[in-house]
Amino acid sequence: MSILVYVEQFEGKAAPVSWEVLGKARELANQMGGKLAAAVLGSGVEAVAKEAISFGADTVYLVDDPSLAAFRVDPYAATVEALIKAHSPKVVLFPATARGRDLSAVVACDLNAGLAADCSDLTLVNGELAAVRPVFSGNLLTTIRFVGSPAMASVRPRSFPAPAADPARTGEVVRSAAVAPAGGYREEVKGFEKTAAGEVSLTDAKIIVSGGRGVAKDPALGFKLIKELADTLGGAMGASRAAVDAGYIPYKHQVGQTGKTVRPDLYIACGISGAIQHLAGMGSSKIIVAINKDPEAPIFSVANYGIVGDLFEVVPALTAEFKKRLG
């Protein structure tokens, strides 16, 4: 086996980033001339294992056990480590989600393996994995090379396009046993609480309207106008790091190298100059519309459409027109 991908799921539904990572891993495995395997852990997750084959896995190691019903680092790490030891993959990839970051760090530490965390790109150099990730608060990108095996990396959501599922693909599902952690079960999950009801997920949104330093003269009004436009279009509201650092809006809305990487169908940048860190987080958007008073703003160099003007005038006009046209 060349590559093993950990497929994250919650309540029997795979996280979309898992398929993004699996799609990139399929590309790398083809270049390596090797096999691609997926690890699916949980309880009642056989359907996820079958999905993994349709998204590119040759083999799926299915660990379906009541002890894995809710994510807990210790039992999940012990089970993933057992799979790695049994099958010796050259590369192990994880989604860089909250759970994936925790799991990959523990597994790498226990196996004394090199880990490139929160990567935005993966490639092969002389047949070996090379991972690109931000450093120094996202001001630089660095390429990580590995000196030992397995090479491990966690991948940021939306770094790669999700592949199309192929229901006709065939593969092997191998059932494996859960492994109890050596130190016992030190965590207990009491339940889950959902927050931000009604909000569109930034990483999954097909339309994103973001605000930047251009809202400075009235941040509260600026982001109110931006949210109204996002809501009218059925999209999510984002922000640049400058707006977040200035305290205009919470970090959860930040798009960029040190925020969330997004890949929407439409990205509307309002009052965002276009720093390289921000472009790295949204540059793969299908259509980019830039609104900025400065005609020389770098954002216009990547925009499909540009509007030179004050966002406090342009955004309400756009919202009114969209409301009229969308009914």
C-alpha cells in the first residue's frame, strides 16, 4: 500500500473534506504506481466504507465497533496506529479538522513519525511526499520533505476539489477490530450541542461575501450590509484577517492562509485589498467579484469582475437588485 487516508465521519456521514483528501490521494497513488486505502472508524458506518470506494479507494479498512460510536482520541488513535503498523503505508493523510488535527498529532507522536500539519497542497518529489503549509502566521509558505516513513500530513478543507463519486468502482472492504487504548478510556462523551443554527457553513458555502479593512469607517454597518447581501444570495459571510485582527468580526469568519480555505462558486470581496495570505485562502473560487475604492488594489488582478467604488454604496445597491431579480 502506498497511501492510507483517514476518513472522518460524524453520525454515519462522512465529512466532505475526507473525499477531497481521498481524491488528491488517488492522484498521488496513481503517480506512485501504488494502492490507495482508506480507514473508516465508527459505529454503523458500513455505508461510509462503500462511499470511500466510489471516491477512489482500492481497499477500505472498516472498523465498526460500539466503542467508536463517538470520537475519542485515545481509542481512535490506538486503532489507526494498529492499521498503520499492520499495513505499512508510505503516506498517511488526515483531514485538518478539529478532530483530524488532534488524531494526526497523537498518532504521529506515538509512531515517532514526521507530521506536516494544516497543509494546503501535496505533491511528489522523486516519488516522495512533499507538503506545502503556511508558517510565520501565514506570511510564508514552506514545502516540507520527510526523512522517515510513514510521511504524515493533515490537509485543510477546500484545498482540493472534491472528486466525483463513481458508483461503478469496485474495491475491497476489510473488516478490522477496534483496539483499546493502553491507558484505558480516559474520555467520555456526554452529548453534542449545535451552535449557530441557521448559519451557512463557510467552508461548504457555494456563495461567500467577505468584508475587509474597507469597512473601517463603520465596521458594524459594513458587516451588516455584507451579511444582508450574503443572506439574499443564500451564502455565507466571510472576512479578511485584517478585519478580524481589528476586532470587526469573530475569527470563525476569517478566510485566508491563517483562516479557512474556501472554494465557492462565487466569492464577493468587499473592501479587501488582496493580501497574498487572503488570496491563498480563496483564490480557487470559480468566480471572484471585487469591490474596492482603490483601482490599484491587488484583488483586481485575480478578480473575474471588478467594481471600483465604496462598498457602503455598492453592496446595498447589489442587495436591492438581487432581491428584485430573485423575488
